[in-house]
Amino acid sequence: MSIEFFPTQWKPRLSSIIISDVRSCFDLYISSYASGLAEEFELFHGDIGEPCGLRRFVVAVTLDRLLHLRFSLLKRGSERSEEVACSLTAQKYGCKTNEIYVGPASFS
């Protein structure tokens, strides 16, 4: 799986996730928290069966602080989930893209 997570250039707190190269169906859970905060927020939870773009998310983070994302995937018929985490630094302008490969698909 390839996950693309990027704040859009003109709205720094607006983010989107693109799921491509899906090899099998899986349950996806995405959560987020900012450095300095203990509370984790659910951004998405649902089944993925084909490449798609998820709705856009608005996440407010103090400049120069880290935004942490956690992706948890459970393949159909499996009892064990796979987890991937990534961190992005909040910037005033620009675009940041991370591409993540995990078992059944790619996220970007």
C-alpha cells in the first residue's frame, strides 16, 4: 500500500490521503496527534477495497511542531494488524509528501 499524506500548498492545515496500488481488501484506521498533546484523534476508519483518495482532513498544529499520524491495517482473514507511523513538521507554506508502503497497498 502506498499512502500519500500532504498538506495542500494554499491551506497548510488541509491534508489529504491517497491510497494506491491496493492488492487486497483491508480495514484501515488512521489517527493523529500533535506533539505536546496526549489525546489522539481518529481521522478515518473503514474498509478499503480499491485505490482511492480519502476525504480531506483539517488538522491544526502549532508551527514547527510535529504532527504524528498512525496507520493501522487489518487484512481480510488476518488476525494481526500492521501499523505504520510517520511524523511531519508543521510549516507555514509549502507541501510535504510522504509515501508509505505497507502490505496490501501503498499510501501517499
